[in-house]
Amino acid sequence: MFYNFLVNNKKMQKLYILDGSWYMYRAYHALPEITNKDWENMNAVFGFFRMVLKLFQNRPDFFVIAWDGPTKTLRHQNFPEYKANRPAIADDFKRQISVIKKFVKELNLNYYEIPWYEADDIIYSIANNVKNNQLQIYIESLDKDLKQLIDQNIFFSDSSKSEITDTNKFISEYWFEPKCIVDYLALLGDASDNIPGVKWIGKKTAQELIQKYISLDWIYENINNISTSNREKLTTQKELVYNSKSLIELYQIEDLKTLKIEELKLNVDFDNYKNILKDELWFKSSENIIENLKKLYQCWEQPSLF
């Protein structure tokens, strides 16, 4: 179904924007130890490139990877406790991150890593800057704040599960428009990022408030119409909820404002892929996948006889 969805929409070119930091983390924690010829663990490296190869089955015309910046972000300046609850990155994972980034360069894949910004900010900026190019944009990420971008040509994608979230699917899940999700998340907070939100306001209440009032501003404009219990929570924690929103809101990065879609063109050298994944990294099981992809791309590029 996932592949058919893409084929039916092939008249428009496709851009895939990948949250590379999430892909690495996902691979490292999902897979058992996988060693190379030097007996080094390479599970994150293996998983990352296998997932990228699976994405290539969808035949994107444009492709880019977004990395988290190497330093603390602008959000840390406003809220030092931001993500402070996260454990330190294991040395084994750090080593594999360096390996992944090294081979992303060698494979000539497009990527951006910008100091002070997170991968989400890069994805948000790229999608906003190129969305008027008659493109279908697929965002590969786990972060809910990026769902605010969903519209008729921007989709939230998880190709590992063959799932695509469009506007209709989003509304059927949340019962409000995608643009409202930032205010919804500000009410809820995000424990994984140490964003507080409003204490004692749960998903159901937050959803009902956003359904009715659309935004935080309108919630507070109508605060006297809200039940006594929730009114007290919202009133006493107003500063906290707006601070939470400022941490969830994504930055439009100035350096990406002049980005042209042509700069994100996907040019895949499958022979180079095979040399690196099979011979250098010792991922021999990738050989058949790469050969099948090579045939798929060759068939796609052949001119029609009709």
C-alpha cells in the first residue's frame, strides 16, 4: 500500500527529509550487536544505511539528511534544563555516529548540520523554503512538533512501518488541524525533552481545549469560560505553558532561506554503495538490496516508448 501510494502520485517530484539523528538513535537501540571484520560493533551503522536503502525504494527525486548541531542549542540559553534528563551518549554509539557521518559524505548524500540548531529546525526550514516547488515532501522523523508542517503536499512518514500521515489521518487522530499541534504540545509538555507543560492537564483535556479554542492565546482569552479546576491550573501556570511553547516552536534558519531545491537532488552511485557497505563495512547482506535498487532506478529512468 505504501509503495502504491507513491506510484499513484509520481507525477509530482518527491523530496525526502530525513531526521538523521533519530535514525541513528533508532538503529543503535533497536538492533543487537553487529560486528565488522575488526570485531567492532556496527549495529547503528548497519541499521542506519539499511533504513536509508529502504527509503530509496520509494524513488525520491530529492533527498537530504538533517543532523542535530554539535553544540547546545538556542533553547538551552532560554531553558538550561532543556533535555537535561537525557543520559550521556555511550562511547560505542559516539564512535558509530562518526562512522555514519563519514560514509554519508563518501556516498555524496546531501546533509545539513548547523551549530545551535536541532535536526527539527533544519527540517522545518527546508520544508518551508522549498514547499512551493510543486513537490511532495515526506518528513521521516518521530518528533510530533514537525507534524505542524502537514498539508496537502507535506506528509509525515515512517517508511519502516509503511505509514504515512496526511492531513486527514492527522485530524482523525487529534481532531484539530496540524498547525495547532504546537499549542497542544505546550499544554502537555514533553518528558523526553524535559519540557514541563501544564501540570495535571492530560491528553484528553489538552485535546478538548485545542479543539474548542484552537490556540493558547484563545484559551486565555476565554479563560472565564473554562471549568474552575482547569482554569486554576492554566492561570497559575500561564508563564510555564508559554515557556514550554517557546521550546517546542521551531526556528526558521537564516542560512537556509536561499536554499534551492536543485541543491537537494539525489544522485545515487549504487556501485559506490556496494563497495562501502559490502567491502569496507562488511555488510554483505546489503549486496542483493543494492542490486535490486540499481535495477529499479534503471527501469525508472528508461524513456517511454509510447
